[in-house]
Amino acid sequence: MRISQLSAASGVPIPTIKYYLREGLLPPGEQTSATRAEYGAGHIRRLRLVRALLEVGRLPIASIRKVIAAVDDENLGMHEVLGTAHYALAPAVEAHDDDEEWRRARAEADRLITDLGWRIDPGAPTRDELAQAILTLDRLGMPATGEALRPYAAAALDLVVEHEIGTIPLDGPREAAVEALVVGTVVHGRVLDVLRRLAQESVSARFFGVPES
């Protein structure tokens, strides 16, 4: 298909497609003449992935380029590819290794991960993200020990094992798997947060509200 047809099929404007081509986020089409190239189904899949990373994941171009490179690297297994996308989605957290409170929070985060038996890379940004949350709770006078966080960990693990991991298509293009991971992590994460707040309102009404007549 020509670039105009690719635009129509993907819903991505032609100028945006050309921008992705210039940035290396989309592989070039098959050149059929000096001014014309042909594109295929693989380009549509790649555009879906780029849009998911950009519009859903809110990732900068540099981070998207890293994820794309991982998808294209056949030497990487699926765990490494999905991990690259996961780490790209993690918010930036500045570690303060010279701060005793930070070191204590990070140690608590690492201890919880070890006690749970979870296989997490030592350099995973989520370790610092968890440490930051623990530190914030400590500073608010609501200390978060590993035991206090275990119910949240158990709920998260159950959700991932029983539902989320099964929504990632592993028998097709790697782009589809990463797209499902990004959408599931970001959008379903928001859904989980909303449902939790709805549940809090419902339970509050049951325990503290005016009884229904």
C-alpha cells in the first residue's frame, strides 16, 4: 500500500508517518521508484505500537526508540522485550544514596521483594519507585513495613497471574505483545485505581453512612 493508504488504514496522518520514518520509529517501505514506497501489514502494526507508547504510555521519543530497538532485536527474549517497555513506563525517581532515610526505605523495598520471592532485576526502576512510596509514607507518619505492604503485593500478584499475563498475545508479532502490555499497564492501572476508590466509597457508606431505609 502507498503512504496515503497506510495513513487511511492506521488513522495516522501522513505528516506524522513521515516524522516517524525520519525518527527511525517506523521502518522504511519498499522503494518502488524514486518518489514512491510500498508499505505492508507490518507497518500498520508498528504504527499501533508507536501510538500506544506515545499516546497511552506518554513516552518521549528517545524512550520509544529504545522500546522499538528491543522489539527488533531478535537476540532478546520476550521477557527482556517486555521488561524494556515496563521500565520505560516507570516514572523517573531520583535515588538519594547519601540520605539515610532513603537508604532505609530502599532496603525495606528490597527486603519485601526478597521475602516475596519475586524475580526482580537489581537495577529495576520499580525498586526505587517502591522505595519512594515507602519513604513518603514514613515522612507522613504512616510507616510502611514489608508486612503492611504484603496484602497489596498479594492482590497485585493474583491479578497479574490470574488475568493480566493471559491478555498478552505471545503467539504473534512482538509489537502486539508490547502494545498489550503498555495498554494493560497504563489503562487497566487507572481502572484499578478508580475501582479501588469506588470500593472505598461503598465500604465507607456501609460502615459510616446513614443506613438505608
